[in-house]
Amino acid sequence: MSDRTATSERPGGTSAHASRRTRRTVTAAVGLGAAAALTATTLAWSGSDVTDNSELTSTETSQATLVWSDEFDGAAGDAPDPANWNHETGDHGWGNEELQNYTAGRDNSALDGEGNLVITARQEADGGYTSARMTTQNNIEHAYGRVEARIKLPTGQGVWPAFWMLGTDFPDTPWPDSGEIDVMELIGSEPGTVHGTVHGPGYSGGGGVGASYDHPDGGAFPDDFHVYAVDWAPDSITWSVDGVAYNTITPADVGGDWVFNQEFFMILNVAVGGQWPGYPDETTQFPQEMVVDYVRVYDME
Ligand SMILES: [Ca+2]
């Protein structure tokens, strides 16, 4: 996604370059750098085309142990559980010349009473935008395993949803040295493509390392729920969508220190505008909702 501090801005627009350089599809997987060519495969632990992990079988769970989740159960209009989630607020552009004012109010983040968290990006009467950005910093911090979320994404020019992570030593260690793992980003003008990227020392901004994944049916990800995940181990990160792995990176791929062998916290947000996605135009519909069924963390055997 992006950094959030004025002193360590990540150049915007650059993640797209890194991703496009390594774009791949399920049927034409291409290795990234020294990483071996990755053929499309369901992840080993799932054993099948698992698209809804609420249906995990006993065989599957024998290899993955759920260590934390937020299923977003609760009454409509309730706040997301403050034991898990912090709100980061403000309208300073977040290092990417973004337009939104992030608020802690229920107009921008609330449970829907049907088991989902809804982050809503709105255009306000004054023409400005509001949205929400939530982190698990100091609440849920973890290293390794599978980190996944089942999300129905928003869409439209200038809309930029993300599910991502930052190293827990941020901000004491400045970005990008603290490390950033973008599990999933989508820019609303390209709804058929999601992006998975890492940023670290010497490979941030334009040098972010990752890949893109195109909707297997040529459709748009925001049309339905999908499971976005990383399988993360010492010296290895593999991205997947709906259990289909589409990229793996190791220290040989990043061209700088590997800063991912440490605990990270998670972030969910919907940005409006920014150097990478561009800005809303007359085609963009508001409000836009990012609907999150769950966020889960598994330890992997
Ligand atoms: Ca749920």
C-alpha cells in the first residue's frame, strides 16, 4: 500500500510498474528473478480448490492451525472490535497524495450484522472524501504462517483498497527498512487485476518486488468475494488468490536485506486517489464498500 509518514514517503505510482513488469496469469506463470517458475497450483495445505476456508476439512486443518481470526460477527452498526483494530485517522495524503480523510466513525467502518466488516469510502457534501484505515498494531502481531482475508472489493477510478502488513518495529525503524508486505492491492480502474508486493531497504516504491494476478475468468474481482492470502515462512513469501498461488519470492529476489523474518501487523484500508491509482472522475460511483468476511492467521506445519 504505502507508508504513512511525512519523513519516509514512498513514491506513488511505482508499485504498478513493479507489478506490471512481472505480471503473470494462472496459465502463463513466469518466475520472478531467481525464483523458480511457478506453475499454477493450489497451496499444499488446502488439498483442493478451497475458496471458502470456513469449509476446511479435518485433513486440511491438520496442516494449518488457526491462531487468530476476526470473523466480524456482531450487530449491524457496531464498531470493529477495538481489541483487534486501531483506527488511523487524518487527511494528510498518507505519503501518496491521497484525498481521503480517514475517520474512526461508523459511517466509514462498521459491522453489517451479517458477519462482515464494511469499510465505506464516501464523497461528502463538501466534495471531500472520507474512508477508514484500520490496523492491528500492538494488538495482533505475528510472524509466518498463512495470513488471509475474504473480501469483496470496491471499484472505480481512483479507488484503492488494500490488505497489507507492516513490520512491528515501525515507526521506530523507518519505512521501508521496517518492511511492508502487500497481501492484496487493487486499483479501481483495473478491477480484473490484483497485486501482491513487498517493500524493503533498496526495493521500495518503484523497486517494490511483486507480481500481479488477473481474474481467471476475465472478470472483475469486485464482483464477488475472494480469499487473498500470503503463505509466509522464513525467507519465503507466496501470494495466492482463492488458493491459487501466483508468485513466490525469496531473499534472492529482493536485491536488498530481507526484512520479513520478524513480526508484522495487519492493515485494511480504502484510499481515494493517489499517485498510483489516480483520482476519481465522473465515472466513479460513491459510496464504495470494501466488505470483509474475515481476517485469519494460521500457523503452518
Ligand atoms: Ca464473517
